[in-house]
Amino acid sequence: MSLGPVMLDIGDAGLSPADRRLLREPAVGGVILFSRNYRSPSQLSDLVGEIRALRSPPLLVAVDHEGGRVQRFRDGFSAIPPMREIGHAYDRDADTGLALARQAGWLIASELRAAGIDLCFAPCVDLDWGVSDVIGNRAFHRRPAVVGDLAVSFCRGLRSAGMAAVAKHFPGHGAVVVDSHEALPVDRRDYGELLDDIAPYDRLIESGALAGVMTAHVEYREIDSLPASFSPAWVRRELRDRLGFGGAVFCDDLSMKATRAYGSMPERAKRALDAGCDMVLVCNDRDAAIRVVEALAGHSNPPSLVRLARLHGIGRPLRESLLASDEWRAASAAVSQWSDPPPLELDS
């Protein structure tokens, strides 16, 4: 059975019979985990093993684990600081900042891969325009070139530990005040002004370090009346055609309030897929997830299947061996010198 176009969540630290039935549906292609799904490293490993055993090829297992405010697993995992701290390190010394970005990527990926997780939705490459609280210190920097270079190093760190990188939120969420979890943000800048926000994606694609992109639930009114997640102009024309991106495109969580004006949940999912997304997320709404899965039961897009299949993690270190390794000790020590993550978490 191939991977379907829907990624959804589960309710607890183990799979219920209802979870197992739903995850076996053909339209399902992945599971995103949250803090509620985590108790300990061993429990997490068992849960991921249960998920992977349901299907062949196994479902993709993903998590938001950027560091700082957005780190789902804490006790038993290294505390990763917000990416802005790496940007500050870069300002003090560029080589140090680039090395820290790579170490942070490697540390995140190696610990997640030890639990069998395929994907971390990171890095966040939104620019730090100083107006968005929901992005805030998740951003590396204000300058596009610095964000691009740090993101490339971070992605190479992920890849060296066997994990693909998924950059977000395309084409940029950093210049709007409104949080797309709560309402639809509208960015009124023209295309020329948006090129700074797009530049890190150009750099990542050119480097070959990027396997996935997650779209923004933001309307860029001067370019299209649709949010980027539903916009062929952004996904097909800009990301695919102009930037030449050949990896997987994820639509951010369709349960976010920014998408509510665009039809029922199945209609939103179809809009995103028609726009060129390969996979849609439906989180924290089981009834809606079921409706989407049913509506997309016959969906087939062979290029998407290939792109998604490339996102499975590579290799899986034993946790005990990882924590005893010189590389983990060095990365952990480097991170601990600049780590002070606040407790706030976001849903996506």
C-alpha cells in the first residue's frame, strides 16, 4: 500500500483500536506526534514501532521539534534553544554560528532517529521582521543571506543524522502580525518586497539540502486572493517552476483558523492538493480527519508518492550508543552553553 496524502494525529501515548483502523486507510500517509503522545524515550520508541508496523511501506512519522518554544519532547531529550540564539552567535562569529546550526540539526535528528521518527518539521526560515509573535525567536535572523546560510548548515546536520529537512512557512510568515492559528493573516506587500522572504528557499534549493517545504496559511493579496497553501500561483508557479523545487510540499494544519473560510475540511484538503501540495495535515480534530480520509480514498498522484517515499529516515542508532558517543557529547555540550528554551508550545 502506497502512502496517502493525509497526515493526522493520535490522541494518547499508545494506539487505540480506532487509531489503528484509521491509520490503515489508504488515504493516510503519515502521523504527526505531539507532547501528549510522549511519556519517555522507550515509550516513544514503542509507539513509533507500533505505527510503522501497521503498513508497508511504513507511514511517515513526524514531529514539530525546532527547539525553543516548539519542542514536543523534553524530558529525556536535549533542550534545543530557539534558533534566534544561533543567529546571535552568527553575529558574534559567523563560523561559530554555522557550526552551531549544524550541531543543532544533527542533535535534533539523531535523538529523533533513535526513536524511529522520520521527520522534524524544521527549520523555520521565516525572517525576523520583528512583528510576528508566533514566529518571533523561532527565526534565525532578519537578513535573508544569513537565514539561508544557517538553514543550509542546519539541514546538513539533519541529513548527516539520517533525517530530511522540511523548511517552513513558504513563502514567509514573518512579516504579518496575525497568528494563522487564530485568523487569516494578510500580507499586502508586492512581489518585489517578498523576494527577501523567498531568498532562503532559493539558497536551500540551490544547495540540495532541502527535501520538503511547508506552506504558509497567509494571503499575499498583491499576488493571489488565496492563501499560499491553496494557491497554484505560489506552489506550482513560484516554488516548483521558478525556484525549481522537486521535493515534497506539505500543507500546514488545515484545522488552523486561517483556513476556515475555504470550505469544509475535505474541500480545504482538495484545494491544497489541487494547488500542488503532496500532503495535508489535519490535527486535533478526529471527526474532520475521518471526513478528509474518506473524501480522499481514491486520490492518486504518482509524483507525490515518489516525493513522499524519499522522506523516510535513514539509519537508526541505538539510544544508549548515541548518548555514549563522542559526537553526541560534543553537540550536547555546545548546545547546553546557549540553551534556555521557554516552556510555551505551539500546535503546529
